Amino acid sequence: MRFFAFIVVCLTGALLLYGTGEFPDWGDPNSPASLHLSNYYIENALNDTGAPNFVTAVVADYRGFDTMFETAVIFCGGLACFLLLRDFREKKDHYYRHIPTGVILHVKDSQKPLTIGKEFGYMDKDWVPPDLIIKTVCRILIPFIQIYAMYVVAHGDYSPGGGFQGGVIFGSSLILLAISYDLKTLVKRVKERVLGIFAAAGVLLYAGIAALCMLMGGNFLDYSKLAPLVPWNSHHNIRAIGMLGVEIGVGIAVMAVMLIIYINIVSEGRHDEGL
Amino acid sequence: MSDVLSLIVAKYNYWLYVILMMIGLYGMIAKNNLVKKIVGMNIFQTAIILFYVSVGYKRDATIPILANAHDAHGATAIHAADYINPLTSCLMLTAIVVSVATFGYAMALAVRIYQRYQTLEEDELRMRLSEE
């Protein structure tokens, strides 16, 4: 089987390499990919959309439909993880740690769980004593990571960044919280219901801005019709502002879906213990 | 010999993507463990992303963000040759998002399979399935 696979892979690779003989050289400015459509985007993006970042201009404005359904794809990915894995059954037996003595209690069939506080702490099969250095460093770092994520979203029109990137950074800062403390700390701070609402609200914000353009008398996703809503804007970059709103929606949706996927996978859908 | 070598050097981005793609394909075909297959799929997707992004590169060009867009004079003349192709980066943004969604979904499926059959090895899975 291995040998067979190796032969197949070698043959496919040789075929692909044979095909590259016809391809343009690396970095060739006259390659076909760079001759037709992309020049229009580079030369006209600032005038058309008011966003100096061509990639954001193309993603959020020229190809706005594509990005909207891309956000829907992300939402569906999170929804599929939730539906496949979420397990609402309560676990019967719980483990607790008596903090002053370090004794571990195993409570079977308890209707009333012990209160977690100064006296008792959680315990599970993966529990390790919290590492002071890791916890402290993460506690200091996480707010800065989150501010950076918001910067990446807000400056998506002007510098490298955008909704997807910022949302992923924000989501990973919260995943860092779950890794450095434990999953319960994250689930206690970020409720599952909030995550679900955020994931849907992000997609809805995108589609809502697009529909608002229609209400204002333009086409779907025609941000230029939003100008009466921001009368204090004097820079003629109303399309960039519409793109910013759309990117915020994308960022919220991506952040929530990242967390939904992570929490469901590491805890096998029970949201109690995990990495 | 030097002809072949210069050909490789001129198109080495394609060689890299083909090698990476074949590593992913081999992982998907030959590996027995489902998680390794999923990682192989991810490497395959990454190879395609690398291919597209390298196609968009132009020699002596900079990132696709307009320089001096907010100077007093603004950008008067924009030369398309000065900026790399933004279109490939946009398309790959889509591909990355889709690969995240498929990766999460595949991992969720793997977790479910493990919950039910207590294994992720393909041959053992086939045995369990034939027992039922």
C-alpha cells in the first residue's frame, strides 16, 4: 500500500512538474495573471473605494458577495462542530480538590455539586498544578493581544489586516486563556450562548449592511449609498467606512466560530474539561 | 545540466509547491491514522495557497498597499508594476477561511469517530465496522 501510494505520488508530482515548464518564471511582471484584471484593481481601487489596501478593497468591495458567503461558510463550520459534538448530558461523578490540604474528593451521583471557591477547587483527569510563570505572562499578554486584534480589524483598509485576521487573533487570545488556565475559566467568562449569538450576529451585520444599502436606494452591497448616514464624514471615503463595518461583522463571526470549534473539540462537546 | 538547473532556479516556487503538495497527497493516501490524513489534507491546501501567492509575485514590486495615499499631494500616478498582484491574495484569503472550516469539521468528525469506536486507525475501524 505504501509503495503503491509512493508510486502514485511520484507520478502525479512528475506530471505537475512537467506542466510547470509552460508556466511564467517566478516574479515575472508580465505573467498572464498580472496582466488583465489585477492592473485595474491596483490603478483604480483608491478612487473607487477610498481604501489604499487593494486586498481589502477587492475582498470587501469588488468581491463583497464572495466574502459574505465566505463568512457564511465559517458560520456553517462552527455550526457543524456544535451539532456534531455538543453533549448536554451532565457528568455523574465529579472530582474536587480540597485546596488547604490537597486531598482529592470523588463525589458520585451528587445532585448538588460542591461550591467552587477558596475551599474547594475543580479537579479533572488532566489537571496539573497551575504554573505561576505561564499564568502571569498570559494574563499580562492577553489584553495586548486583544487590542492588537482590534487594531488589525480597524486598520484593515489602510494596512495589512482585516476582519478574518483580526478575528483569528482575538479568538486565539481567548484560546490562550483556556490553555494557560483551564477550559472552565474560559467557559465561565465567555458563555456559550454569547458565542452563538456573536457568530450569527457577525454574519447578520454583514448582510444587514448590505441590505441597508438596498434600503437606501442602491444595489446590494453598494456602500456609496450609505453616505447620508455618516454626515460628519468629509473625506469622500464612504465605501471604506462601509467596508470597515463589514469587516467588523466578519471579525466577530470568525472570533466566535474559532472559540466554538476549539471548545467543542477539546472537551468533546461537554464544555467542562479539556486542554 | 546547467539548462535544467537554470530552469529549476527560474521556477523554484513551482517545485516547492509540487513537493509540498505531494507530501500532503502521500499523507492522505498512505497514512493509516485519520488525524494524520486530515493534516495531510491541510498540507495539500497550504501548497495550493503557496502556489497562488507565488504566482501573484512580481519582481521589484512591493505589497499591495498604496504608498503615500494620505500625503498632501496624494498618489498621482499609480503604476501597476510597482505593486504585486492583489487578486491572488484575495482568492487565497477565501481558501484559508474554507480550509479552517473544513479542518474544524474534519476534527469534529474524528472526535465523534473516536468516541464511538475508540480508535482512529483505519484498519481497526474497518474491523469494527465489519463486526457490527
